[in-house]
Amino acid sequence: MQSSVIFDEDSSIIDVNASEDTVIQPRFEVQSSEIRKFMECGMEITRMAVDIGMTNIDLVMETGSGLVRQMLTNQREEADDQVRQALESVRVDLPEGLPVGVTGGRYRMLPDVLDGHPLHKVDEILALGLGGLALSGLGAALVVSAGTGTAMVAARGEEVHHVTGSAVGGGTLLGLSKLIVGTDDPVEINRLALAGDAAAVDIMLSEAVGGEVGLLPAKANAVNLGKLDRENGFTRENLAAGLVRLVAQVIAVIALNAANAEGLEDIVLVGHLMDLESVRDEIALVGDFYQRSFIVPENPGFGTVMGALEVMRQKSIL
């Protein structure tokens, strides 16, 4: 199922009485008061998992009424303090001895118990693979984590191994956008890119060779940002669109090659970069060119942390 989830700058909380999986995802951080509203509805937390990313910290809490997810901006340097940031964000009395699954970042450096909570360390590659399969409902796939950087794993049931990746990811988009567009706000970048036209800054195949090449139509680009060296006066919208296309294409093309190398038909994309509609649109365009589908499940930003929770479920950790 193609996801329609994007960052909503104005939203705060979605249906306090929801009985199904609940997502709290305004912009890049959820205020603790809104998590508190959920807890005041009588939801007892039975399991909790945390994914420590370079930019964000994701947590998911399993309750008797479903799942509650939260994303925080990573504000601390030490691994144990990053987990504490996640625990403190809940701002309710967590059950004594509540087990917490941890993955991502420097999870290996964490103690076995933190502030009375047993920590169950989950290999990040395993968490990514299981999380991608759990969110997509598939039994096997190439799972791509498009976060600050990009990692790709082959997941077949409970067997997961690292395939490849790229240093190009969300961090690349934010950094280049700050330098070129004047903002590193993902919400603004997304808005600008959706209003822009990457063809205004890219050299297109029609301009470079006068027509199609192989599976690529004349409307495909030949050189990302190629016109920046020749012209001036580009709008912020077109520049943002060009940067989004650059990052999205790198990820999509590497993913296609990795899936082919592994003999996997399905490609699942998770990570918070996939929350951006503009990125999803550009990746889908690559899929159109090569007649392949990319699967973006609902709540893609929580793929890895869902994998950590899945490991706890499999091991019946309560």
C-alpha cells in the first residue's frame, strides 16, 4: 500500500479514543502533554521500544488498545541519555521494570538495565528487516531505511542480512538544502519541492541527447542540477525539487540494483525521509521508468523501531 503520510506542521494528536494503531506525528517532535493524554485514557504500557537515530529518536509503546508512536529530535550525545530522553518524553509513571527494546545508534554501549528498566538490545540490521516486513505484511523483501543515511537489507522471514547502502540520505537533503535553498526544515523543503519543477534545474535527456535512452524516456533527467553551472535566477521551489530528485534517485536506483542482485522482487522503503511526499513521488517516478514498484507502508518512519518491538514480541518479552 502506498503511504499518504506526510509531516503535518499543524497537527498535534489523532483521535484520543482510537482503538487501532495511533500515530502522533506533528512536524518533527511530539509534545509530552499529548502522550500524556493517551496515557490518561487508561492505556497501560506493556512493551516499549526505542530506535536511536542520528537525527531523531523514535519510540513505540504497546498498550492494550493498540500502539502509540512518537518521534523526538535527538538532543543528547550519550547513548544512555538518549534512551532517557525517550523515557522522559512519556511523562507518566512507567510500570516498574518495564522492558525496553533498544536499537540504532550506539545501542551496544548501553547497560543491561537503565533506571530500573531492563534493556533488550536488538541488532539494527535485524530490526530494520523485521520492521519492514511487519509494516508491509510481506514475507520477503529488500528493506531500505532512508533516514539520515541509507541502509539496505535483504529480509526473508527471520533471516536478515545487510546488502548495501549509501551515505546519501535525509542528512544529505537537509545539508544541501541549507546551503542552496536557505532552509533545513524538512516541512518547508517538502512544500517547496512539491511546488517546484526539477526539470528547471536538471539537464533532461531530451536536451542532452534529443530523445529516450533504453528504458528512460526523453522526459527523464540526464544530469542532476546540471543547469546550475549554465544559468542563474533559479527559484527556491525549483532548487528544492532538484535536490529532492537527486537524493531520491540515488536511493531508488541503488535499491533496484540491490534487489536484483538479491533476487528479490519487492522493495520496501522505511525511514523518516519517506514521510516526505516529494521524496515518495520521485522514487515512484524511478519505478515507473524501470517498471518496478516501490512499497512505502503506512508510518514508514517507524520501521526500525517496529522491528525492535517485533523481536520483543517474538521472544515474549514482557
